[in-house]
Amino acid sequence: MLSDAKIRAIKPTNKVTRYSDGNGLYLEVRPTGAKSWVLRYFFNGRERRMGLGPYPEVSLKEAREAREKARWLIRNGIDPLEERKRKRLEASGALTFETIAREWHAKHMHAWAESHAKRIIARLEKHVFPFIGRKNIGEIGAPEVLSVVRRIEEQGTIETAHRVLSIINQVFRYAIVTARADRNPAADIRGAIPPSKKNHFPAVMEPERLGEVLRMLDAYQGSPVVCAALRLVPMLAVRPGELRHMKWEEIDWKAKEWRFTLSKTQKPHIVPLARQVRSILGELRQLIWDSPWCFPSDRSKQRPISDMALTAALRRLGIPREEQSIHGFRAVFRTLADEVLGFRPDIIEHQLGHTVKDPLGRAYNRTKHLEERRRLMQAWADYLDSLKAGAASQYVSN
């Protein structure tokens, strides 16, 4: 054990010397005569060393008090070094929601369209920062997040409330993967605000839950035809009837495209086929070689599966009708391809087969922006694969 008298009597040598005070605390004396306190401890099986300050600026009594505080943290599963780092960040304002949200935005805005990046920061500045922006992100709970979106909801803009909640959710996920938050309270209020009136078909928009749904679709134990159709519905984002009526003659394997007539407008349409889609269709083709339909009925190969076949499969998987519909995967594609993958809304709308006009009022033809749509459909299939693998955090608005 050290005492002030012993410490004052210590003379420097030509090398660094250490004098123990017990329980990991020691005084380090350098050849220059400088004396400083160091705490040696183990956390999760790893040796750590933490400086406590110079002597006599930090007295023996203060060094011992710091040692006991550190030992208390260790007993409670907290690394003293990490706790000190956290407190310093908190004191500097680096842990506020606004600071982290702006960092997230700056990191990913280069992958977005300029209009999309401006829209996101504008929503944060208008709807979020004034209310929780200055709060430590680790201290924000579900009630505070709910209050933010409720305020928007009360203004009658349900769609905006959902979009702002999605942004908050992504900021918290970014905070978690950068070790500045432990949990995501935005995920706790899923379902607390009513669905958007614009979305008439139930759809899962939260990436983690969507990954669970996709894994359920992959694990469906039914006919090969229904299994393949279930896996393709989210990736192709076409209307259910259009998928059911897909014919082998409509697939151009060389061009990697599906060309057909839209059921709603009766206009020709092209869906670029991602690598994953071609793989599923290729496997199915080996089984369905004697029918013109890609998804023939069990009763007759001369007609496609019924309009209830896929919906019934969803229900057998235990996915509630109020959570996800087959048609709702189009809404999932429209929302996440924009807000997460950052593709231009007009490109997405064109791929969905909606009427999109250029600045001169002319409707785009079916081959307009086809190369960009190819990138969109491959990126979308890759993103869905990442969700199925449980890697949503890698796609924080990327």
C-alpha cells in the first residue's frame, strides 16, 4: 500500500517504474520524474489499462476512489474505459440525436438523389430536431418517439408520419451499429399510428420484420409452383394477376427480361430479371416444361394458379391479413427502393408500370431508363437477400 510520504520519497530511475497500491492501481514513475496513476483491470477476459491522471494533481485518495468506481462498473458489466469515452462524447454533444442524425445523413446522402437527400433533412429539421434533437440518443425512449409522430399524425398527414418514423428508425439503427445506442425505440411503436390511407394494401415496411416475412416465404412447404411464386412476388413487384399469368414465351432469357402487357392499362411493359429471379425461374422451368404458364394450376396445366393461391399461402404461414397482402409487396418496393436504396421515384414508378410523364408531358415508353431499371431490380433483389440474411443494418439508406 502506498502513502503520500512513500510517494514523495520515490526517486526516478533510468527506466519506467511502477509502484502498486493494490487491486490493480499503481503509480507509474518516469525517468523525468513525472508520476501518474494507472488502473490495470480485466474486462471480458482482456487486460485493460486506464490512466487516472498525474500525481499530485490527482491525490492518492482520489485515485483510490476512481479505482473503486471502476471496480463497481466492472461488477455491473460496464467497461470503465468505454464508460469514460461515452461520458466525454455526451459532454461534447456528440451523442445527441441531431448530431448522429446529421452524421448518418452526411454519410449516405451521396448515394441518394439530391431531391431525396434534401427531403430527408428537411423532415428531420421540421418534425424531429425541435423535439428530440438535443436529447442524448441513448436516453430517448418509445414515448418520446411516439410523441414526435403523433404530432405529425394530428396534423392529418399520416403518410408523412410513417415516413418520419422510418427515418428515425434508420437513425437509431445507425447509432446501434456505431456503438452509440443499445436499442431502437422506433421499432417498439410499430403499429401505434394508423396505416397510411394511400396504401390500400397492407404491407410490412420495417426492414427487420420484412426479413422475417421473406424467410417465412422461403420456408413455405407447398407445391413447387406456389413456392416459386411466393419467392418471386417480392422481387418482381408486379400485380398478383400479372405474376400468375406469366408465360414462358414472354421471357427473353438472352436479354434477361420479362415482356408482357400490363393488366391495368393494357400497355406493353418490361421487367428486367435479376440474377436471383432467373435462378428461380430456371429451376421451375425444369419442372414445368409441358405448360405455357409459368405457374400452372394443380388441376390443369392449361390454366394458371387461382387468384387465392398465394393469399391462402400467406395465411397458412401465419402472416395476418392486416399486416401483409400479396399486392402490398408493390408498396414495399415503392417505399424501400426510394427511402432505403435511394433510387429516383420516377424510375421506381415507371418500373411499377405507372404512368410517368417527362417535363414536356410525354409518357415514357416501356424502354425508357431501362438500364437504370436493370440496376434497380438487381439492387432490390440483393437488398431482399440481405434482409433474409438478417443484415438490415448494412443498408441504412444506402
